[in-house]
Amino acid sequence: MAQYKTPGVYIVEKNAFPNSVVEVATAVPAFIGHTQIADYKGSSLTNKAMRISSMAEFEAHFGGPPVPVFTFAPSGPADHTDFSAAAPAPAAAPLAPAGAAGPTKEELRTAAEEARKAEVAAKAALDAVADGDTADKTAKQELYEEAKKNTAKAEQAAAAVAPVTAAGGATKEDLLKAVDEAKEAEAAAKAALDAVADGDATDKTAKQELYEKAQKNTLKAEQEAAANAAPPAAAGATDPDPALKAATDKAALLRTTASDLKEALGKVAAADKAAKEAEWKSADAAATTAEKAIDAAAIAAASAYAAARKTEAERPRAAYTITKTAGQHLLYYSMKLFFQNGGGACYIVSVGGYKAQPASDTLQAGIEVLLKEQEPTMLVIPEAVLLAEGECYSLQKQMLLHCGYKMKSRFAILDVINGDKELSDGPVNAFREGVGTSFLAFGAAYYPWVNTTIVAVKDLDFTTFDSDNRAKLKELLRNDLAPLLYADPSKPAARLKAEQVSKILDGIGKDWKGVADSTQQIETLHNALVAISPLYSRILLAVQRNLNLLPPSAAMAGLYTMVDNSRGVWKAPANVSLAAVTSPAVNITHDDQEDLNVSTTGKSINAIRTFIGEGTLVWGARTLDGNSLDWRYINVRRTMIMLEESLRLASKAYVFEPNVANTWVTIKSMARNFLTGIWKRGGLAGASPDDAFSVSVGLNETMTAEDILEGILRVTILVAVSRPAEFIEITFQQQMQKS
């Protein structure tokens, strides 16, 4: 109290009310895992806790999803089946009947190319043939004849070929192409021969020039005659102008000379043309014969392709299992599941990039980072299930130790490793044996994993498989598309469709690295495959199911947040549907849940079940300490954490205050006001505040004189936290009729 020495009026203020207690946040989970990047304004966030509140913020600082890589192989006896397809035919199995041997596609193409080259050379030589040089013309004519023989040889080889094997045989398109190329070359040679006249090239050119010169001289003479014409002679004049007569005679002579030359050249050309036409008719007859042979081969090919389609239809189905070999990290997808289930503010600890495989040491280091953070109230590590079983259980023990011993203010949400397996495979029993017995009240576990809708099938294509498996995929699709690839080759539309399908399949095995505009090309190819191949769509659906199979811990963190915000932390986070979840990975029955919920070990596992007309529900609200009457329920444990932390922080204002009755009364009043508010909101059970809680503080009540001497102020608070009605029993009994 102030000492008054000067007369006057002094104002003294006294606090009428105690300090209020601010309720701490209850739903601020901390996630630990691997991310694509970890950056904040150029500064690394690796092994640092970063607070975010949306998926957009997560992507801005930590990047996008990992790029998954898959393989597939025939299912073993203990494997599950992801998809089924026609079993690949043995490499040596023919499509045509046994004994139908023939040259390969490569041999046919080689023969056709050689014939084509020879004919091109013959055409070039014949173009240069001149009239008169008999020896040179004969040699070049022999070259042309040799070209025709090579063409005929190629046609005969094509005609003789039987339907060949699927592993390199020629189709009718190859045969027809070879014949068409040969006939085009011969047509070009014929056109060249038609233009060749007998005689030496020099002589021919000279005659042509003479003819043209004669034409010019004739025209000139006619012009001169017209220019020198005199007026008509008078009557009786019989002697014409000598100059005009001489010009007229000269013109007639020149015209005759030109006409003779033209006629001579025409005769030479006609004679040469007749000879060449005879040769061409012979070549044309040979081509017609070859075409008939090709038609016969086409009929045989059509029969073979019909047999091939029948073989494909009768081929047995084989089961395949898909395995993810890269891009296994789960944090990105888990964060999407968290926010879709009502998640809000949270902390992210990135322990590395996607190139690093999940390891127990790195994830445990992320837990240590959180020791410096006060706000997080939950701990979630979805990638723990990617570790070996022993490492996973060791990490989960560290999570419980962190929450229940080091911080005492956090709650761990655990996943059951191999939670996609049936109960008969023992994942729950293995979890109970591995998780230990310490601090079980500070954690809860959920089984089974859930099938989600996080990854859409539109986000996937054939590039999710590695190069070797894309080649295998191509062969599976080739078998599936046999009706298109082995359509009737006599129909142009079917031939064109087969060529298009073959080109699409070839794109699957292409190396797309470094290809300009590869994204657009891959999308176009992917859309084409979806349009023509149901098997391709089924395989991508299997990949989608694999990616969407996630442990439920992140979804539960979001659900905790949603329930806390809508009902309060004292409401059990159960009997609530999960968003973005289609079904649990394993169907749990009523009888199955008996052992999950109540176990002799006390380690209760909360079930995720599906109910008709209600969807997928969380059907359990117990901690791992299921045998404890104090800490059996999740909402009780988390409510107590909230009450304890709220009052602890509010009481810090009275540290070093006098340990006397005034301080005791203030603290008691503060605590009662806070607890009364919680009672009114339904967090504490009781008809009145006195039934719901009590606050005790004072000498000989909670403290001894020795405690005061030692500087200890003890406050005892009793609360009746509301507990869930886990079992509802309705009793029916018949009674006697009363009226």
C-alpha cells in the first residue's frame, strides 16, 4: 500500500474479477514426411516446422505429388489380382497353320527395295538413250530387262509367301505395297521408252532443229511473199512479177522439206513406239500374273487372320498384380485427404525429397523438431507404414513417447502396417505385439486402410510404367486388339484401321524424354488408347486403385478437426462418415470388431466400416489403453489435455505471486469460471456445476505448511468429463393387457 504524506485525494483501483482462461487449440496436427520441395522465400524448410492452413499453401512451399512408377507381373498364389488379360502367346507360336512357312517381312521388304532401286536405275538410263547408238541402247535395254526380272522376282516371292508368324510376318499391306512400287517403276520406264526415237541423240537433235528451222523459214517466206505482193495485173497481163514467183517457189520448197522431215521423224517414232508397246504388253502380262498371285496370297492371309482372331478369343486369361516401385511417398496424398475431411491449420515437417526413401532415423528426427513447437496437439506420420515392420513399430513407440512423456499435450494417430490385409493375415496382432505398452493413452490406431478418390484416372497414362513394362503393356494390348490388328486385309478401311492401331501401340514403347511437346503427344496417344482398348482402361483403373489405397491417419486428423470445430473436443470422433473415401480396404463385420474393440491386451483398434445407406463410417472411439477406465476413450484423453493446457497457461500469471489466501481465491475463481463455461457447452457431465467439477486450493486443504515453505501452491481440480455412449441397450418386455 502506498504511503500518504501529502494531504489530498488518492484513487485506488482493485480488480473485481480474476483472469480469464483462454481455451487452447485442440486440432492442430503436425505431419512428418517427404515432399517434392521445402522452400520458403528461398530458405530451406527441411527439418523445420512450417505452419500452413490450406492445400494451396502446402503446394506452394512443399510442391506436388511424387511421380509413381509401376510394374506388373503374373500373380502368384499369395498375390491379389489387379487385372486380368489374355496370356501372351509363346514366341514361336504361329498364327497360321503349322507348316505354312515363308519369307519374313524383312526379307520381302529387302527384295522390294532392291527391285525398286534397279528399276530407278533402268529408268534413268533409258531416259538418256539416243537414237542410233545401238550398242549403248542394247546395253541399257538389258539393264531395264534385268530390272523387270528383279521386279518379277519380288512379286513371285510375295505371291508365294504364306501367312507368317505374328513375330515378324508380312501383312497383305506389305505384299500389295511391293507390287504397287514395282508397277509404278515399270510405268515410269515405259513412259521413258515411248519418248525414245531411233538413232543417235545428236542426229535426232539435229533433225529436230532442222524441222524447227524449216518451220521458221516457211513462215518467213510466207511473210516475204505477202510483203512483196504487187497489185493485180491489168487485163491481159500474163507475165507475173519474177521476184514474187521466186519467193513463192522458195516457200513451197521449204514447206515440202519441213513436211518430209516431220513425216520421217513421225515414222521413226511410230516404229519405235510399236516395238516398245510390244515389250510393254509382255511386261504388263507378267504384272497381271503377279497380281493374281497376290490376290491368292491375300485370300490365304485373310483366312490366317480369321484363325488368329479365333486363337486370341480362345486364349486363356491370366491374372496380373501391379507393384509400385517408385514414388511411394504418401505425405502429399495424405494432406489432400486431411483437408478434404475438414482439416485446417497444421504443421508440416519435411525430412527430405522424393529421391530419399523413407527411413526410421529421418522420420524420428522430424519428431525432435516438434519439441520446439507448442501449438501442435496431434502427431501424424503416414509414411511410417512404408518402413519395415520392426522400424515402423519402433517409430510408433517414439511417437507415443513424444506425446505422452516429452510433451504430455499431444495425441498420436497411428496406422496399422499392412492394414490393407485381411484380419486372418495377422496385421492387427502384429501391431499389438510391436507397439509396446508405454503411454498407450496418448494414441489411437485405426484399421483397415481406406480406398479413396484422391487420384483421378485422368491424371494417369501409360508413362506410369517403366520402359520394360511399357513393352509388356504393348504386347498385352496387341493381344487385346487382335480383332482390329488382324482384320480382313481385303477391306481398305480395315487395313487403314489396323495401320492406325499399330502406330498407336508403337507409341507406347517410345522414349518420350526430350521429345518436344511430349505432354500433348502423350495425352493424345493416351486418349486414343482409352477409346480403342477396354483393357488399357482397366489397367489404369488398377493403377488408380493402388495409388488411392491410403492409411487412414490423415483422414482421422481431418475428422478430429471437423468434430472439434463443430461439436467440441469432448465429442467422440466416431459415427462420422469419411469424405473422399469409397470403402475400407477390408470389410469388417460385427463379429470381427469384437476383438478389435475389446482385447485382452487392452490395445483397442478402432474399426472403419461400411454400412448400407450410410457409407464409410468411423466405428470406434478408443485409445490404445482400452482397459483403462480413465483413459479408454479418445475424447476423454483429448478433453483432459485441453483443460490441463488451458489452465496451465492461465496460471502462469500467478507464478511468484504471494502464496496466500488472496491468490488462492483468485486462482480458484478463475478455474471455476472456465470450467463452468465448459460445463454449459456440454464438455462436463452433471446437473449443476458442482456436480460437474470441483476446485480446491488452500492451506490444510491441498497444501501443508511445509508446501508453502517450499514455495508450492497446489490446486486440485476434479472434473466429470462426458463419455460416449458406446453401447446402447434397449430392453423390451411384454406386459399384461390393461384395457
